[in-house]
Amino acid sequence: MGRPPNPNAKVPTVVNAGFVIGDDGVAVVDTLFTFDAKGNPGNESNKDLLTEIRKLTKLPIRYVINTHHHPDHTGGNGIFAAAGAVVVAQHNVRGWIQSENLKLLGNNITAETKAFIEALVPPTVGYDHALDLYLGARKIQVRSFPGHTGGDSVVLIPDSRMRRQFVSNQTSSLCVCIPYPFDLSGCQVWSSN
Ligand SMILES: [Zn+2]
């Protein structure tokens, strides 16, 4: 949000998502949702993301990592869970994915959006402060830096040439490449404003 839409995007979304290919599988960082012509949330963007991943690799999709519980980061969990992924997030996400999202959307929520939120697939693996996942030899570091929601995660891939960091802040979700190693305390500045 706050940036112009990518003109090359086939389906506009309000945030970004990404994926990491390892030796024996794939990890997806955040899942999206797309509004249809009637303004109802759906999963066209996630189907496109899955298609793009499949163009690059036939390896299994082992993990989804949700950087927080908001629906623009969890909307397609079900698509990837159905493809075999285990959904992982800081432990608050599981408890908040329905209750807090319904609160966030308020009393004027449409029946279709309410049904979409109630059907969001919650994480089945939670962690408190730090979690390391492996795709073969490739390590993925998931670290909790609460600020935007209290259930936020930063994702780092230490063996990549440019380290990809997925982080959320108050107004938007960022996916930025930064030099590594770096001082994670900088994330607290982003997540606390
Ligand atoms: Zn958010």
C-alpha cells in the first residue's frame, strides 16, 4: 500500500509475497488475496503465484511463512496448504487470524468477506522468538520482531548473495534486499513506528 501498482502485475494486490527455492523444496513468504470485480476477496493472485513457482521448480512447497496475521498476508494459506505446505508463523498468528481480522474489518464487513476470513487456514506450526527451517542445505531464519501486530516475523536467508528480508511496518509490507550480516535491531525501528 502507498505505492503505485506494478504495471506488469497480472492481478493487482495490496502487498507483496515471495518464495525461496532450496535443495529439496520451496518456502513461500506470505500469501495474498485479490479482490474480484464485485469487491470480494479471492485467491487469483495465489493461484498465479503457485503457477509462477511451478514454472521454476517442481520441488514440493514445504512451508508457508506468514509475516503476520492480516488477510493480505494469509489469504492464500489454504491454496498452499492444499499443495502440501506447512504454514508457520509467530504463535500469536494462529490465535488472531480469524478473531483479530474480523475485529479489524469491523461491523460493515460483507458476508463474503466474513466467510473468507472465517475460512482462512491458520498456521499449524508456531514459534515464540526464533525458528530455523531448512530446505535441504539452505537455512531460513524466521525471527519475531513484534510491532505492526505483535505477531510479526522477519525472514532471512543467510546463504543468499543478497539477503532477502520480509518485514511489515505500520503502513505497508516491505520486501527488501539488504546487505548481510546486519543488525536486526534496525527492524525494531521499522516495526515500532
Ligand atoms: Zn498488516
